[in-house]
Amino acid sequence: MTLAVLAHRDGRAPDFLVHDSHLFDGVDERQLTRALEPAAEVMDRERMQYLVTINEDELAKAESCGFDAGPYVIEPRLTDRYDEGRLFGFRFDRRT
């Protein structure tokens, strides 16, 4: 995040930062909360957007520790519960 902010300030980077949920693998809900809160604050202050792909159950853990995801979650909200929520209507099955 530091590098993204510095590069953005210098005009050498886009105004967003993307993290995949793998970044948060193996962290507990307190650690997740303490990562998301400052990220939201920094991105807001720097007028940047922070894109995080995260499973609902992991986000719920952060919310149980006081993180308010409401202002940050935007549509479309992807889910595999029904056909309309899938990415481009496709279901990607994991093959082992």
C-alpha cells in the first residue's frame, strides 16, 4: 500500500490498489479488521480506491470485530447462490 500511495502521489500509478483474498489467508478476524480499517482510511485520504476480493464469511468475521463494511461494499456483489450473482453467469468449479 505504501508503494502504491507514493507512486500515485508522484503520478506514476493508478488511483486504485487491488488485493486478492489470498493476502488475508491465515489471519484471524482481529488482524483482518486491523488491516481493512487503515486501508480504508488511507485510500479515502489519498483519494484512491481499494479493491478487495474477499469471501462473505471472512468479511463477516471483520464485521464481528467492529469493521463497518457497509460504506465500502459496492454492486455488483458476486455470489454463487444463484445464477444472476455469478461472474458473467458462469460457475467456476474447482477441480482437485
